[in-house]
Amino acid sequence: MARQLLKSQEQMLEKERLGAEMSLAHQMQHALLPDGEIHTGDFICKGTYRAAAEVGGDYYDIFELKNGKLGLVIADVSGKGLAGCLVTSMLAVLIRSLRNRYDSPRELLVNLERGQLSSLAPGTFITVFYGILEPQSGRLTFASAAHSPLAVFRADRGEVDWFYTKGIPVGAMRSGALAGTLQD
């Protein structure tokens, strides 16, 4: 009976430790996301996030770039839980380090894959949309590595235009094939 009680206490402590780690991961994931809205020109950019699980591989960011432009990122890492959360953290850091180096969303995504590949476990991949908005002209240049199609609501016509791309996910093929599938 004493052994069983000791084992139950150990299991309870382990469960509490895992709960604390998940709480920390949840806090880390939300710290990566933008806070509030960004106003630039005639645009107000704001996102929201609600996880299906406690933590996972979903990510978005909105940030100011040089020359008054705005960067927009939406990504989803394959796999969920702590593994997805860790890859998402690496992704956020890499995007932040690359975002002012490239004026082309395609080039950023190609170089993102070059920087991320050595860290990805086999079978892990990331779908990523990256766009650059020019607030003065309203022009959005984007590339998509297999992320959901872009939907643009045309208020004057009351219609939605869909923009599909042929990009493959970052890390899906380790041969550099991504570069051949992306375009701005």
C-alpha cells in the first residue's frame, strides 16, 4: 500500500510538472503573436488566434517593414503540441531575422527553408503565406508555400476573388524544390 501511495504521488507530481510546462509553452506561443492592431495608410490590420489544443503549430504576424510597407505572415506547422510549438518559435525568429533582407516574399520563403531545413524533423513541414502590403498603393505582393488560398472581398462588386498558388510546403521536399514552385 505504501508503494502504491508513493507511485500515485510521483504520478501526481509528474502531471503537475507537465501542466506547468504546457502553461509556459502556451505563454511563449502567445508572446510570439502581435498585440493589437496596426494602422497604416487606409489599412487597419489585426489578427486573432484561438488554439484548437493548448499549444500547437499555428502562427501569424503583422509587422512594419522598411519604406513604410507592412509584412503579413500566416503559417501552420505540421504536428501539434509542444513539437509544433517549438518549430513555430524557430519559424518566428527566422522570419524576424529575414524580413528586412528581402523585398520579395518568394525570396524570403526560399531562404526561410534554407535556414529551417536542418532543424526540421523528417516528415515535418510548414505551410506559409507571406505578403508585403504597400499602403500607399494598396498593392499586396505575396507568395504561398501551400497555405490556404488568398480570398479578397471586392466590396464594389460584392464578390470574392480567390488566388490559388502552386507552392509546396516549406520542408516538404528536401531537394530545394520549393524555389521552383513559388512566385510573387
